[in-house]
Amino acid sequence: MEKKGTRDAFGEVLCELGRENDKIFVIDADISASTKTTKFYELFPDRAFDIGIAEQNAAGIAAGLATTGKIPFISTYAVFGSMRMLEQIRTSICYPNLNAKIAVSHGGLTPGNDGPTHQAIEDFGIMRSIPNMTVIMPGDYYAVKKLVRKAAEMYGPVYLRFTRDSIPVIYTPEDEFEIGKGKRIKEGNDISIIAIGDMVYAALQAAEKLNEMGISAEVIDMHTLKPLDADIVKEAIDKTGKIITVEDHNIINGLGSAISEVVAETGKGIVRRVGINDTFAESGEYTLLLEKYGLDSNNIVIKAKEILRL
């Protein structure tokens, strides 16, 4: 399986957008090499600002640019983009509903060896609780290209989350995406697996393993966490009645919580959540951390077998 970096895709599409639209600006917090915005700096030096290790200021500058009709992209790590500048995002960007985008790399456990100080496992929950905020995590390189474009085209605050490590390519350049609409990428009738971001490939792997056991599993890429596609969740409830959510995030207040809210309001269906079980992870290689904390296809299969026995 070919692997490509989602942060690399972000850097590339940002340059494409910069060529097409002189309103695109970038604000970086001293880590442009890691967030892949350095090429934008080279191409458009008058529209790129490195403000140093001052993320709160980045949010304020982005808000100011947005009031003048610009489309600023704040580029930093997920832990800093969701927590260090949270108050400024809430009050200066989301409250006035300004057209600023927070594009973060190193989401979830992908920082790996950098440890819990850099592993963003709470950011979905934080960002989806803020009014006016749209929350997106594309499932691969090509999904990033399309969804970043969609985010630039729409008006309003958007939180875009990418990985540090390269992840398997699932889609083709021809695949299309719509913000707020889940993408069913595998049909199935026995159980529904709904995943986001780097966990979409694990969900597909699990579906194949289940298929070998005679279990038909559908897979849905819920790339937009907010606004959540409640319709596709209700379709899954009506079709299989059994849902497994998969996310590289704390199981509290992330994708699993969002899906469970929809299921609870329908009054039918069963949900099991695969994610980080409300704990800080240790430092280690990304793929080994996924296995240790149950974010792999084998654990999805275990959950599926459990739910099917109910």
C-alpha cells in the first residue's frame, strides 16, 4: 500500500491556492518545516508571516486579516492549534464568525516519539464544542487536496487536522468530497464502521478481515466531524443497527461521542467506540502506539464480533 503524507498534501495544495487566490495568507508559529508551509513562504513572501512561538498572537493576526477580506491559514501543531490558542480562536475568530482556517499537523498519536506533550488526543472534542467551528480530518493525501480547497471556498472558521507520519493512500485524484457529508467507501449489511482521518484505512482493513469471516461490514469515512452527517448515521442504524466508531483521539467527546449522540436521539441502534481510552499515551513509534492503544484493525474486528453477539 502506497503511503503519502497528509501534511505534505496540505503544503502542496496551499501553494496551488496561493497561485489562484491572492487573498490566501499563511501565519506560522516557528515550525513551517514541519507543517510544510515553507514553499508558500518562498512563493508568496508578502503573504506569509512567521510570528515565532506565539500561537495566541497567530489567532489574533488571523482574525485581523479576516476582517479585511483575507483568508488566513494558521499553521501549527494540533496541540498548540487547539489548546494554546483556544481562547483566541473562540473569542476572536469563532464568536465574530470570521473566515480564518486553523490547519494543524501532528494530530492524534502521529507525533509518536515526541510523547504526550505533542500528541493531540483532545482536539476534536475541544474544537467541535465551539459554535461556528467546522472540524475536518481527511483520510489520506488526496482527500486533503480536495477538502482543504473546500475549506478555502467556504466562509467561516475551520479546523483542519493532518498527520505527521505518512499514511496509506485510499483515494484517487478523481474522488470528490463534500464538507458535512460522510463518504461511504465500502458497502456492507451486517455492521457499520465509521472512521475519521488516519483510522479510515484501519477500518477498511478490519472490513476485509470481517469479510473473510463471513461478516459484511460497511465503511464510512466521516471526514467532517462537525457538522456531522446525521443522515448517513441514521442510514447505518436502519441498515445494520450496529456501529463501531474509530478515531485517533480520546473516546470522550470525539467521533464516537458525536455518533452516539445521533444514535441516542433515534432511540435505536448500538455503538461501540474504538479510540484512546481516556489515557495519555507513552512515547513510541506511531504504528506501535496504535497497536498498544487498540487503534488497529485487529481491535476493530474484536469489537465487531462482540457487538454482533449482542
